[in-house]
Amino acid sequence: MTAQLSKKGEAWSARFAEPVSDLVKRYTASVFFDKRLATFDIEGSLAHAEMLAHQQIISATDYADIVRGMTQIRGEIEAGSFEWLLDLEDVHLNIEKRLTELVGDAGKRLHTGRSRNDQVATDIRLFLRAAIDDICHQLHALRTALLDLAEQHADTILPGFTHMQVAQPITFGHHMLAYVEMFGRDSERMRDCRRRVNRLPLGAAALAGTTFPIDRERVAHTLGFEDVCHNSLDAVSDRDFAIEFCAAAALVMTHISRMSEELVIWMSPRVGFIDIADRFCTGSSIMPQKKNPDVPELARGKTGRVNGHLIALLTLMKGQPLAYNKDNQEDKEPLFDTVDTVIDTLRIFADMAGGISVKPQAMRAAALQGYATATDLADYLVKKGLPFRDAHEAVARAVRHCVDQECDLSDMSLAALQAFSPLVGEDVFAVLTLEGSVAARDHIGGTAPQQVRKAIERVRKQLA
Ligand code: ARG
């Protein structure tokens, strides 16, 4: 049933004895945020009208009038001259009302066989599909920028950490490739989610379907949907596609946040591994010397709000009986903010990756501290025949000795090393160098510079 559109000071329809209060009107209205769906709403309406005409549910003249009216409305919205009215509650009723003003009865016939319930579900899916495509595009740009950085620093050595303690030497290229992998999985998740977003709710009408001889496949095809939603109740009430999207978005932001944390630490003068171009940093209003990594800090902070949106949508859905409930109107602001935050963040990070200057000297100096090649020494002894646990123990004693003497393993003489294991020979010193250590990890997924180059090559092919 098409609700009669309420005008200012009027009841919602003839069914009602009094108008809603101004507060209720404001409380229930969504137009000031869902007007963002306008172009998708028009696209959906045109596809629906085309099908109605094709099925002879409305006349060809009505369809032509609807197209003409919608074309004008689109122009008005683009020009900013469209008048959005709170009294008309949401984007759907605002556009329908204007259409009727412009083309008369044809405008009133548009809603035949349709409800705002299947209409809004369609709009969100169209919106989200476009957003996912944009996000995939931004992920691609970010991965490309990180690959470039990895390539420039395939040989640059820094300490790898576990527990924030120096663990083993790694290459900076390898470290960047870890993020390339994460963002690659994010991209896969987005593409996978898109398949479930890309299904048509229209035709479900309010909840049970419609008595008109509609052709849902035709509408799906016009709108580029891969399938129709196969149950009308589910079509109007489900938002799991949006929740799934928010989960994928939360993971994108989680990866961004981890990277941000590292950038902030690396840029601290106490670490000094990198600098970030000035255009991504700000100063302090009181401390003239400061240059703060605001962009990564903000991205880390914004991750919290994206995570919050995921929880908001899950909570929105969990108590809802079938089918549509007005609760669902609350899906939009979290979803919009998630999309905006993720897209802006990815765009800025892709740009910022090109503005990271690496300081190989500082990285190298740090890798030389902390006995980063101790595992290499243990592996060396294993290759000479010592069981790994014994080798581990021998090297642990050698490290303890170095800590006491305030020297590095590579500073020890051959004789001094042999005191910890007679298996140590002249060839041990090659193993104790940073270059020897990284070069030795020469297998798929390892940190050796030549593996880094191969990995870059592999991902570049995927991205081409
Ligand atoms: N503004 C509503 C929403 O966003 C549109 C659907 C309203 N349907 C209804 N039966 N009140 O969900």
C-alpha cells in the first residue's frame, strides 16, 4: 500500500487522526543522512519503472514521464537546488513527491508493486557495491605504493621484533610485503562480500511479495545484480551483507592501525628508522621542535570508530523479528561513516607510503644491537651436527657472556666462541653478519633480498 505523502502540518495519511509532533518527525526522519542514496534511489526506481512498463503494469507514456521527471530531479540534486524536506521523512518520499509534482499521476504509479522496504534495501546494496569497488581500487593503489617501497628497500636491513625485543634481522622490503599480504586478503574479502551484496531485493515489496506480474530478473539485470534475493521476508529485513562489509572494513582498519603503530614508533627520535613527509605531519602549538605523525595516529584512532560501527550493526540486527523493522533505518550512518573512513584512510596511506623516507643507517645500527644473529649461530651448530636444543643452550651461554662483556657475538674471537662449542670454526663469522643472516633465509616467504624481489614480482603480476 502506498502511504499518502504527508505535507507540513498534516497527518501521515487518511488513516491518522493527527499529525506527528515535530520531535517525533525529527526522530523518525532520515532524509538528512539518507539523501546521500539519491542517485541509487533514482537508478532503482528507473529500473523498476522500466520493468512495470515492460510488463504492461504501467503504460509506456507513464514510463516516459517518469524518466523525464527523474532526469530533471537528478539535475536538481546535482545542482544543489533540490529542496529536501524533513516533513517527507526520507530520500524515497522526497524524490517520489517531487516526481509527482513534475509529472502528475505517472509519479504516483511508480510505487506500484514496491515498498520502501525493498526500495531502501536495494539502494543500500547499490551504494555499497559502488563503495566496495572504490575500496578495492584504493587497496590496489596502496599495495602498489607499498610494493614500490619494498622494492627500493629489498636489501635494507633492520631488526625484526617479537615481543618488541630484537629477534632476527629482516629486510625492510620483507616487512613492507607483510602489509602487502594483509591488504591483499582485505581485497579478497571485499570482493567476496560484493557477491552477496550484489543481489536484488526489489520485488519483495513490503515483505510478502506483490500481486502484480513483475519480472524481478529483468530488474536485476538492468541494475547489474548477479541474482535476486530468493525470499521476500529475508530480502527486506536482512542486513548481513552490510555487517559482513563492516567486518571486512574493520579488518582493513586493523591492518592500517598496526601499520600506523609501527610508523609512529619508527618515527620517534628514540628509534629514528623513518621520517614521514611534512605534508602528513603537524607541529605543536607550544613546542616549536615538534613534528608529529598525526596521520597514522588518527588512522589508529579511527579504527576504533569503524570497529564500533560493526558492533552497532550487529547489535541493531540481533533482536529483530522478521521482517522489516524501522530499526534498520539506523544502519545507514554507521555504514556511511565506515565507507568514508576506510576510503579516506586508504587514499591518504597510498599517498603517504610515497612520503616515507627510510633511514638505513639507523636500522642497521639497531640490528647490530640485541644479538639478532644468535639464531643463525644456533642453526650453524646444528648444521655441524649438534642437536638444536643443545645448540640453543650453547648460544644462550655465549649471549650471556656477551651481555656481561658488553660486546656482540661477532666481536668474539674464534677461541672465545669455541669455549661455548668446539664445533665452531673459522666459517662462523659469515653466519654472524646481518647480510649473511637475511640472505640465508632464502625460501618462499623468507626475508632474503632475492626472495623479496621474487615476492614483489609475484604480487605485481596479480595487480597488473
Ligand atoms: N527510511 C527507511 C529506512 O531507512 C525506509 C524504509 C521505511 N519503511 C517503512 N515501512 N517505514 O529503513
